[in-house]
Amino acid sequence: MDIQTILLFLGAIFISSLGAQSATFTFKNNCPYTVWPATLSGAGPQPFSTGFELATGASSTLDVAAPWSGRIWARTGCAADAAGKFTCATADCASGQLACNGAGAIPPATLVELTLAPNGGQDFYDMSLVDGFNLPLSLAPQGGSGDCKATSCPKSVNAVCPAELAVKGGGGGVIACRSACAALNQPQYCCTGSFGKPETCPPTNYSKIFKEQCPEAYSYAYDDKTSTFTCTGGPNYLVTFCP
């Protein structure tokens, strides 16, 4: 190995080490039923676990190296069939396994969207119902500096979900609430076509239902003003299902 190659190698190690710090995510299940949390990376390394089981009252931790961006959610009503194929009633990732392995949630799903900055920079995070709702969820920074507010969707949208958006389980009860875009596939609900700008895609009667239940969460694509949060200083995060 020549000196130039050695220097390049050492430089790569140094640059890599700058962003080597990680945030610890603590997952807490306050739901009266088991959930199956999952993660999906948009940028940065995939967390060690992309899916796991979390019983009622249980907690689990996961270290995520910064820089990273991605999504966190929970699946419900999961089980493996006789052939070992793993499926869930809501927010399934269709991997056929406990781990999602790089697959995202099939809507409807309540989502945490988060970008971790390296070196204690500014993290961005939000709670999103743009892909619908399946269960209440919250995200709270632990430590850090700056504003660092928690955000949550603490109420059950399922309880007020319009019939045309409702997803029902085997017992006939509503187990998830689809977005109007997914259910009705019209541009005014999807913010597409002539509705593809913030000025031409205002809240609808459907998105207002979501917003009334969860004022801090994104209720549709351009719901930015009250839904994006930041924190600096490299905080850890508490993710609570059914806060």
C-alpha cells in the first residue's frame, strides 16, 4: 500500500468517526396489546433491528448512528401462519418476517419521521398521519439543547374515522383509518395535479378530522407550520406507543 493510499484510508476513517455518535431510542408500549415496532432508513446506516415484538408494558432500546434519516412505526395484529409467513393486520411491511428488512409500512400507519444530524447538529422530527393512522404515538427528545419539544398523536383517530376511510378488523371494529388520498384517490386530497402546491392544496374536511385529534401531527402533505420540530445537541429519543 503506497503512502497516498494510506493517507486516503486514514482520512476516510477520520471522516467516518466524525459522525460516529449515535442516539439511543427507547421504545415503550403503553397499548393494552402487543405491538411490533419497525424502522426504515431513508439515508444513513440501517439500524441493527428493523422489526421486533414489544409486549404490553415492555420497553426496548435501539442505537441509531448519526447522520441518519428514516421512519419509525408499529404494526398491530401480527402472527406467523403455518408456513412461517409473518403478517400484520395494520402497518404491515410485507417482508413476510418479523424484520422489515428495508421495506416500509403499508398504509394506513402512524409514522415518526426523523433526521439525526451528526456532531450534535440540528435534528428534525415530526409525527405524520399523511399515510393514515393505526395507533397513537409520541416522540420525546431526552436531553439535547434548544427547543427540543415532544410531539405526539395521543388520541385515537379510529374512534372518529369516517366510514369511507375506515379499515375494519375481523371483529368488525375499526383498526385503522386511511388517508383521504389513499381511500378516494382524488387530487384535492393527494395534493397532486393543479392541487400540487401549498397555495392550491388547503386542508380538507377529512384532514381536519385528523388534525382535530392530533394537532401536532401532519394531517396532509402541506401541513408544515405546526408539525415540524427540531432539537440540537445529540439527544436520545423516547418513542411511546399509546402515550
